[in-house]
Amino acid sequence: MQTSASTLAQPAPKLPLLARALRWYLRSDVKGQTRIAPKLTNLAARYRSDLQIVPIQIEDWAPVYMDLRQPNSVQWLKGSPWDSSPREVEEQAVMRRFVKPGDVVFDIGANIGLHTALLSKLVGATGKVYAFEPNSEIGPLLARTIAGMPNATLIPVALSDRTAKSVLYVPGLSEVGSLADWTAGEYGDTHLVRCKERTLDSMIESGVLPKPRFIKCDVEGGELKVFQGARNCLDAADAPVVLFEANVYTSRGFGLNVSAAKRFLQSLKRAAFEFYSVGGGGELSPATALHPVHSNVLAVPEVRRH
């Protein structure tokens, strides 16, 4: 009988008392709640370390740890995370469709592990999830999240087209750290975080990693570099399904246009990828041309279309 990853995961720890009180306030009908409660939560988290690594239970997945100093985390604490992240629902619908028990999956740009948690559940006890996240400032959150997933491993490197010591450009909102400084101050003052760049091909060919069947890649404009460093993995008869983001603003940070990563994958003849735009509810439509600003794109190799 197949044992699910969620069966193996440890029970979710309780929220700290103050976090429970703040959650009650966020969910209440108290006058001024919608304006005051989020600011109060973020402010309290600046001074309380127990609010800087808080377990959030999502469905029946392993708990995802969040820092309540981050603005987006308030919606998760409240219990309505998808209100502020509708695109996450679209991506996860695709994952539920294409990821199967026993699969090896790469979550490239894992952030705090939201998608990692779902992927862990989908691949089950016989599968494996590798979560790539080079930002050491959110690394402790992701490490705590992955500690509750026996089938997941954290790889703290930035996948790219080279092997080198490097830096991430991390704005005040650390969820959008990137190998390029594309934010122009929009998300707060940018600072540098040291990291290591590696290529996916070198890690697979050296035996550090197995070949994946599914890749999710969201690296704030660096998708092309990831794919260039994974040419051998991707241009193969057994190529993985690839779900990636195409965003005009993050792409410009690398001097690219929004279609650059898609064009590279199109050039890989052995894989013979077909491309789909991911719409509401995970609906797929042929991606003959990408949206000029933002698209979630699914690349399906010939071997997986039968």
C-alpha cells in the first residue's frame, strides 16, 4: 500500500499564544480590523522572535513556517492565503495533474516552501523533492518546513549557467531575491546576500542529484540561466515536465525579454516541448505567444504527451 508523505510527517506544532491571539483578531469583525490588524501583526513580529518562525497549517500538508514580519504572511496566518496569491492556485492545479507518487521533483526557487509542501504530499513516501533556495535569510524558515517532510531535501544554491561564488539582490521584501537587481527600489532598499551558483547538469552528472520528472522554476527572471545550465537534462528523450514563470520586469533585470526562456526550451529538439499558458484554476491553453507582462508556462516534452 502506498504511504503518503503526510502520513510520515510530524504533527503540526501549535501556534505561539500571541500568534493565536493575532489570528483571532485578523479573523474577527472588530471595527477597524482590516486596517489595523495586519499592521499590528507585522509590528509585533519585529519585537517577538516567536513570531518570526511560525508554523502555518495548510490543508493536510506538512506545516509551512513563516515570518510574520513579512506582509504576505498575514494572509496565511488569517487562513485565507489564496486571496493574496491567486497564481499559486493555478500553479498547484498543474502540479496536482502532472506530479505522481514516486516522482523526483525539483522546486527551483523554493522560497519558504509553499509549493515544496504540496509536492512532498504528491510524490509520497517513494518520491523525492529537492528544494533549491539560495537566500540564507529565509533558509531557516525553509529548513524548518522541510524538517517535517521525510521525502524532501534542501539544496542551498542558486541554479544558473555557471559554477561561481555570487550574490543575491534582496530587497526589503525578501521573497523576491534574485541574481539580478530588477526591483528598482519598489520593494524596499536592496541589500546583498552571498550565495553559490551551480549548474543542474553538473549536479546530476556528478551523481549529487537524480534526474527529475517534474521541475517548477520561479527564480525572478533567472529562468533562462537555469535552463542553460540544465541543457543536458532538458534536451533528452526522458526530459521532465517544466513549469516556469515568465515575467517582463524580472526578465529585464537580466537584459532579456519575457519570451527568452521559452525560446531556449523550444530550441531543444530531442525533448520537443509543447507549451501551454496556465490560466484560472490551472486551465491550460496553447502558448503560441506569451502574455506581454506575466505568464505561468508549462512545457511538456513529447515523451509525457502520450
